[in-house]
Amino acid sequence: MKSKQWKTLVLAVIVMTICTYLFVFREGKLEPSLAKVPFVFWTGFLVTLLVVFATFIGSKVFPFEDPKKQ
């Protein structure tokens, strides 16, 4: 079960990264803004938080064991 969760998590991070760079981060895009901070900054901050959260979840569902850990 961990292997399926791991693969799903990896796929989700890859898709999120590709979508972010292809569709969200556009050159010269400054509008809309929130609190006078450009949209790209807030989106990048949100994507970073999601990747950090995915890394945390990935550390819990990592399917492989360290053989030296015994």
C-alpha cells in the first residue's frame, strides 16, 4: 500500500511542478496582486508550501527500508 501512495504522491508533485511552470509562472505577469504583492509571488509561495507538505507526507509513506537500520 505504501508503494501506491508513494507513486501517487510523486506523480502529484511532478504534475503540480509542470503545471506551475507552464501555466502559472508567466514572464511579465504582475496582475492581479494581493496586498500590492504580485500574483506570481503568492502562487510560488503556495506551491512551495504544497511541496513541503508533500515531502513531509512522502517521508511517512516512503516504501523502502534501510537494510543497515536493523
